[in-house]
Amino acid sequence: MKKTFHLAHPKLTVARHVDAIKHEVKKYLKRERNKALPENADFWDFDCRFGDDEASSVAVHPSEINKKISQVEAKNQASFYLEIIAKPGYRAEKSD
């Protein structure tokens, strides 16, 4: 998912539209996690980038996405860019 979200909506308030965006992101993550894993992969990992636009986006952890969206809402920004790319994840072996 590479998308620029606009917070202005003709029929929804900003708060409801932000909730809808958060729900869309949550559904996308769930849909990607439910896909079949490649051979030898342990889990689905995600490369996420967040920013005002694609050029100024920075890497973030998937658990921080909702916090970042809430910060955008608090700053009354018009839009933000979110990129989520799924990749196979591998667990590191524990050392003794």
C-alpha cells in the first residue's frame, strides 16, 4: 500500500474520517498477514514509511502508525503519506 490520505471529506467530520483511515490500515495489515507464507518464512514483516509526502517520509514501526495518524489530526494537516510493504520475516536464533 502506497497512498496519500486526505483528511478533508465532504460528508464526514475529520475525526470520523481519521477513524475510517485507521480502520482501512488495520484491515490491510490483517489481509496481508492472512496470506500464505513463503517457504521457510516465520511471519509477515512490514516496511512502513510515514510522512507529509513520499519524498519526506521516514521509516516507522507498524505499531506507531495509529499514533502518527493521530498526530497528523492534532496538527490539522490536510494530508499524509503512508507506505506499507509486506515482506517475509525470519526469527533469529537465540544464542546461549
